[in-house]
Amino acid sequence: MTNSGKRVLLIENSICSNEVRVALSINNKVVEFEQEFKEKKQLRGNIYVAYIKRIEPSLQAVFIEYGKNKQGFLSFSEISLDYFNIPEKEKETIFEGYSNDDCIEEASANVSSDSAASKNVNGSGSGFVREVPLYKKYKLQDVISVNQKVLVQLTKEERGNKGASFTTYITLVGRYCVFMPNSMSKGGVSRRIEDANVRKQLKEILSSINLPKRSGLIVRTVGSGKNKKEIEQDYNYLSSLWQSIQKNAFSVNVPSLIYNEADVIMRSVRDFCSDGIEVIVSGKEAFEAVRQYANNALKGSKLCYRLYRGYAPIFTYYGIEDQISELYSNRVELPSGGSLIITLTEAFVSIDVNSGKMTGEDSIEETAYRTNMEAVPEISRQVNLRGLSGLIVVDFIDMLKYQYCRAVESAIKQAFKDDKAKVQFSYINDFGLMVFSRQRIKPNIQEINTTECLHCKGTGRVKSNEVIVSSILRDLQHIANKNRNKSFDLVAHSAVIAHIFNNKRNTVSTIEKEFNITLNVSIDNSLDVNTFVLKQGDDVNLNGYKPLQNSGYQIGDSSNEEADNSNKLRGNFWLTKWLSRLLSSNN
């Protein structure tokens, strides 16, 4: 087992399921979790040679073809000056203006390198363009042409009916640096490095590196404290990678994929590993991949990694599996007895903080404050592990004291300080609600690992037996009124039939006597609980009858039904005769 305080990166490569799982454990508690199937590898960060398929001036964007019958969206603001069909002298003049702009340089210094590592483009090159938009100086249709060849990087993958989004501002993420080969700025230092002396030292190192024209370099947070040799070595690796991409771009057919972003194993080793972290790998294939990456991209680093040789699954042995399983539950228990209820909706994510069994304080106010403060780090952890994004609404326990509300707000901002995604916060309002938005950097765990329930259709609730039986009796009465002196067949789940016999015997008997009908009941447990079939007998005429809308039943004709139904669990009996025998015995 891992010792308390030890930082361990566990990599599990399951051959039988073609799945790779990575977990970062600190103090035996999972703080980072990544998962990837070989059939569904991440595409964000991939680089393609594409061509412009269609220009849409009204959208200020173009549609590109980056694969066979694959089209993506490229905004005008994401098109580099290199692809503008304007004279080279004009390009040089514009570029010099950007290079001499102090505001742009300051903006680059404030870009989070870790955000760039996760978002690839949104936190770097494209951000600089938006400072002084080039697309406001030109018309899209005047500087871009159809069938023009472009080198693009995927920033947002396809999701539902939305196509993929791209940028021409390429970013290559390394161990300590982010290289931007066609940036409008020279780069800077991650804003998460707050020490003034360290920032000054890193800026001096950046100034001493001879970067190509129209390129930039950002030092990531993990680059803090690294010397010039280590940063230069990482830059040289990224520079050679970019030269290889450029070489391939000239030789391949259009459209083509020319660069694959690092897979989940490489990304995890690159982003999570620092001094003091041990990497334990399960699976020879994954171990070989880590070894090759360490030798090629992490030369000189003191990465400690070894192959796991135990018989028990690695996540089970290190106590990680149970923590991963808890991510599928909407309830998260807090140490002192409180809990979080996490609910995903179409519009936002709801997180409700409950005090539960938490006691021990002198007043309700103190209990609320303590519970809210205990919930804050767990909220940050759950949001990160589950990959929650978009609007997130936290319903804290109501606090009356102003200083308590401000303390909770400060604590939650501090808890998300190291989050790779961009997070924007509001304040706790009078209803105890705090809303913040989080950038989507990966799909949430429910989106990729779960499917919609066939019974509840994603609502989480199904109709009660009382409601279903009421619908059956209402529809039976309606049909019987149109077809008196006939027989009917009811097929439903056993739980529904049991409810009829236990609670609605007299009601069924009354309907049969009033309309002089006979109801034959059958059990079919292959049906959903809230679905039933009301079938007519051979001599029943339903001409002119239209079933009620959304009543949850189906009308079928037994004369056209196949005779072989022996494979279904059914119990046929005559309800009227059964009731008559029951009534006679009671008398």
C-alpha cells in the first residue's frame, strides 16, 4: 500500500477491454482521473492539413474539410495572418505592430501555461488575436479563398449535432514549455508562478532563447525553478517536432491527419509528473510507452517509474477502484456526516450541500458554516474528477453572517486555483446559491460511460403502479363504452397485475358488469413497468375508435398476433370468474 503523503500516478492498461485508466493519488485519495478507450481516443490537439470548403461571410467563418466527408468550423478570428491573401510587405508591417505592442506582451505573460496545456489553443495563440482583431480590418471573402490549403489544429471535438472547431494558431505542449510556432506574441511565464524572483529568472531565460520569427514560448507552471538547460532542451524537442510537422504537411495529400496529440498515458506523465511522484504502470505495453516517452521527451528528468507485477488489479490493490465507482453516484458523503447531491441537467449542474447528521456546534449558523467549508474542497475535487463543465450552481446551507459568506466564497475560489480549466465565479446570493462557470476540457464521466435508462428515459423517475393502473382502468372504461358485450386482453408487467388484484378488484368487476365485457389478463415481464398492451378479442370492432394520446398503452389485434408466445412468462386467467368464486366463498 502507499504510505500517507506519498504521491503516486497509477496507469492501468487493460488488454481485454482496450481501456486505459490513469489516476493520481495523494494521501491515498484520488485527485486526478483520466480514462480513454482505444476506439474513442481524444482528437483535441490533433493537427490536420485541410482545405477551405465553403466561406460564410455572415458567420465570419469558413467550413473546412479535414478528412473524408468530415467538415469542421473555422472562425475568421482563428485564421492566422500567414493565410491572408495580401502582400508580404503588408503582413510584415502588421506583424511588427503586434510585436511592438506592450499590451500584447503583458497579455502573453499572464496566460496560464497549464490552461494552454489543457485547452491547447484557447489560452494561447487565439487569445492574442482577440486583443486586436485582424478580422475587423479585412473582409473574410477578400483575404481567404475556397480550396485554399490550411494547417489547422482541433480545439473542440464533435458533440451531438455540433461539428468540430479548429484554429490555425498551432500550440505544441511540452514538459516545461508551450511552443506557439505562428503566434503574434513572443510568449511569457505562467501566471500561476507568483514568485517575483522566479518570474524574473524565467523571463531572462526566455529572452536568451533565439526563437524563430513569428513564434512564441510560454513557460508552464512545472517549469518553475528549472534552469536554462532544461527549458532549452524542452524547447528544442518541440521545435524539432514542429519542423517534422511542417515537412509532412508539404508531402501528404489534402485533407490528411499529420500529427496525433499525445494519448492519455503520455499526457498524464507530461502534466502530472514532477519531483517526488512515483509512476506505477500495469501492463507491459503501457510500461514500454512510458519508458520511450521518458527517454525521448523527458531526457535528464528524474522520473521514477516501475512495472506493477501484482495479481490483483492495480486500482483495487491501491484502494482506487472504490473511489472511481463513487463517481457514478449522485451522492457524496462528507467526513462529518454531511453530503453533496450532484445532479446533471440540460441547462446546468446542480450541487446541493446538506448538513445531514452533522452536529456538535453551538448554533445552526456555526453548523452551516462548518458544513459549507467542509464541502468546498470536495466540490472542487468532484467537479474535476467527473469532468463537470458549463454552469454549476451550488446550493450552500443558508448563512446569515456576512463574513461567513465571504469566507466560503474565498475558500471555493482558492479550491479551484489550480484547476486546468478556466473558472469564473459569482457571489453567494440571498438564496444561498453560488453560480460559477467552468470550461469544458474533457467530457464528463457520465457522458462517456453511461447510457440513458430505457425505463425512465433519463428522468430518473418512473410512474407509480397506482398511476399506471389508473391509466389502464380509464382506457378500459373508454374502450368498453364503445364496444359493449365484448372481450379484451390486458398484457402488463407482473407488478402492475399484482396491484390490480390487490387494490382494484372491485373497480374491474364494476366495469365488467356495467358494460358486459370480459377482461383476460396476461403477465409479460419483458415489458417496461409503465407500459401495457390492451388488446381486443376476435369479435371486437374498434371502428371509429382512436386511442388516447400519451396514455402509455398500445392497441393490438389478437387475430393478427402470432400463436407462438411460449417464450414469454405469462399467466392467463379469467378475471371475472376468479372474482365470482372469491365473492361466493366470502358469502
